[in-house]
Amino acid sequence: MGRYRIERINNLIKRELSQIISEHIERSKDNFITVSSVDTKPDLSYATVYISALKDEDEIIENLNKRSPFLRALLAKRIRLRKIPQLKFEKDITKAIYSIQV
């Protein structure tokens, strides 16, 4: 599968998951959850979704991983792909790297 196609799929998943999370995941009003990036395997079997949040980041990522099948089902209703990848949520470490360098 071409690199350009995977990049388009990553951007599509990122955009749709951002909307799904804002609509369906409960969070405190003063917290903000961001889908930083998505890294999909070329065979579309798995997608690693990098998340950052202002507060309780570990708890949010744990909750998202527990609700991964539900989020995958919602994603399948929004996008047209032959195969919807399994979702794995991880902490975005680029935020930590930037804070150390500054």
C-alpha cells in the first residue's frame, strides 16, 4: 500500500476520532483531549492513536483503551474502508520532549 494512502488514512482516522471522542467520551469541563497523531500499519490491522490531555492523561488513555471496540464501531460507521483497524491509545510523548528541551 502506498505511503500517501496511509497518510490520508491516518489523517482521516485522526479527524473522525477527534470528533467521536469529543461527542462520546465523558470528561471534566476543564479538561481538553487532543488526538495528536495516528500511526496505522500498512495492512490496516492496527492503528496506534497518540493522545494528549491537560489533566488525568493516564486515566483517560486507560478509559479509551477499554472503550476501544465501541470507538472502532463508531469509526466504522463514519468512514469507508474495507478493514477498520483495531485501535490502541497511547500517550503522546512529543509533549514531554518539547517541555524538556525548552
